[in-house]
Amino acid sequence: MTTRREREQQVVAEGRVVADFGREFLVEFADRRQVVCSRKGRKQDATCGDFVEVRLVGAAQGSIERVGTRRNILYRSDQWREKTLAANVDQAIILIAPKPAYSPAFLDLSLVACEAAGIPAVIALNKKDLPEHDEALRALEPYARIGYTVISMSAKFDSAPLRPHLEGKLSLLVGQSGMGKSKTVNALVMSDVARVGEMSASLEAGTHTTTFSRLYRLDRDTAIIDTPGFQSFGLFHLTERQVAEAMREFLPHLGACKFNDCSHLAEPGCAVIHAMESGQIRAERLTFYQVLLEQHRELHEKHPDWKR
Ligand SMILES: Nc1nc2c(ncn2[C@@H]2O[C@H](COP(=O)(O)OP(=O)(O)OP(=O)(O)O)[C@@H](O)[C@H]2O)c(=O)[nH]1
Ligand SMILES: [Mg+2]
Ligand SMILES: [Zn+2]
């Protein structure tokens, strides 16, 4: 217990969360000083990128008293629950690689999560040095056609193509484990700040995998957040309409369905299904959306009062 007098002597300062260790957070202040902070109570609702009010206890410890209003936020989810991934970012770089092969469904899911959160997304295909890269790049052409920026790069040998897209922004690196997010951070800051997983050939899995989100500064106005590779995004909070609106190429067709509340699953007079049949929307993307929507429905039926 602290007495009132002690509390009055403690300093309240505003800072930004630059690392989210789960129970503890690293908060950076205007003078670039960083302090490990706890968040009192059961609520662990701070996340990387958050602007926070901190009560400093001595020079090296603090507690987060208040989390500022967020401009945007992304959630990741595992089998059991959703957790915050990062907040207040300017854009997301979705990092994918030909080896280990990225999951196309994870890419589509990342795009939905970003669109729904109002976060511009750039697709970066890493490991350009690998022979499988060119074919993977060709497979991404449909994404460029619907308006996404697609970059080809190698964290190991050439991260330059990514640079101009980062300038003056806070970018969030997202992607499955082993795609090269931490390697990309190290290439950008030109130092081994983030732990890179060495692939174990026998297990086809990485070691030294990243376990928490952390913000790294590239220059005064440019920063990037490395995140752990995760299973899925948390999209529970979205309405069905928001899911459909997060499919960028669906947008021109959404008002034209026969039924106002059309889900674009199998309804007659559906403009989205019609657009797919006439070649304006890729069948793969419509199928992805339909599977996602059905899973979304099931989850809501199973957990009607579920809260984060
Ligand atoms: N050949 C090649 N390998 C790369 C490249 N970038 C990363 N890698 C390798 O890919 C493996 C995974 O890299 P990480 O940076 O740890 O991957 P990550 O996305 O941070 O993975 P998690 O932290 O588990 O989410 C390591 O063995 C890297 O050396 C690249 O451009 N080319
Ligand atoms: Mg990593
Ligand atoms: Zn429809």
C-alpha cells in the first residue's frame, strides 16, 4: 500500500508502449527513456503502440494508469481467445515467403483484418533469393490488380525495396512464423536487435521465434513493430457487413444485390456472386469470404455473450 503522501510524490508521465510482454510493458517517454511498467488489476488492455499515462515509481519502474483512445487496433487469436496485437499504426506490412510456403488464407485474412481496422496494407514477398520466389510473385498479381501494393524483397540480401514504403510511418509487420519478420527488422536497423529463428530442417519449424510485439525505431519519424507469428486474427468484433466490406473488390457490387441484407453466400440476385461468374471477382476470394463468414457465424452462435 502506498500512502497518499507517497502517491503525491510519484510522477505521472505520458509515454508510448514500445513492447508488450503480456503482463509487463516497456514504455518509452519523450526523452527516449524506456521504463518497464505493469498494468494493475486483471485488465491487460495495453498493447504495443498505445499512448499511455504512467505513474513512475522511482527511476526504473512504473504502472500504466490509463490507456489513451486508439486510432486503430488489431487483434490476433489462438484457439482459445483474442489478444491485442498492436494499436495506432499507420500501415501494416504483410510479410509472406515462398518457403516455408505462406498460407493464402492467412494472407486474405490479414487483408480483411487490416481493411476492417482502417489500416492500409502492403504485401511484401520475402526471400527473393530463393528459386521458388518468382512463381510466388506471379501468384500475387491478382492482389496488385485489386489495388494492393506488392513488393518483392529479401531480408537476407536486399531490404531496399521495402524502405521507401516505410518513410515517416509506424508500420506493423505481420505474418506467419518463419516468413522473416525479425530478419527484416534487423536488416532495416542494420543490427541484430531482433532474434531470428533458425529453421530446424528436421522439424520444419523455427526456433527463437518471436514471442512478443516490439517497436523499433529506424529514424526520428520512422518505426516498425515486429510481432510474433500467430495462428489467426481476432475478427469476432466485426459485423457480417464489415466482413464483406473488408473484401476490397466486393465494394463496387455491395449495394446491387436483390436483398438488402444479402450475405453473398447463395442468395438469388446476388451482385457479388454475379460479379464472380462474370470474371470481375476471383472465385478463390469469394470462396475465402464465404468460408470466413460461415466460421464467423458459427463462432457468434457458439458464444453469444462472448467478450474479450
Ligand atoms: N533465404 C532467405 N532466408 C530468409 C530471408 N529472410 C529470413 N530468412 C530466414 O527465415 C527464417 C525465419 O526468419 P525470422 O525472421 O525469424 O522469421 P519471423 O517471421 O520473425 O518468425 P517468428 O518470429 O517465428 O514469427 C530464418 O532462418 C531466416 O534466416 C531471406 O530473405 N532469404
Ligand atoms: Mg520473429
Ligand atoms: Zn450479395
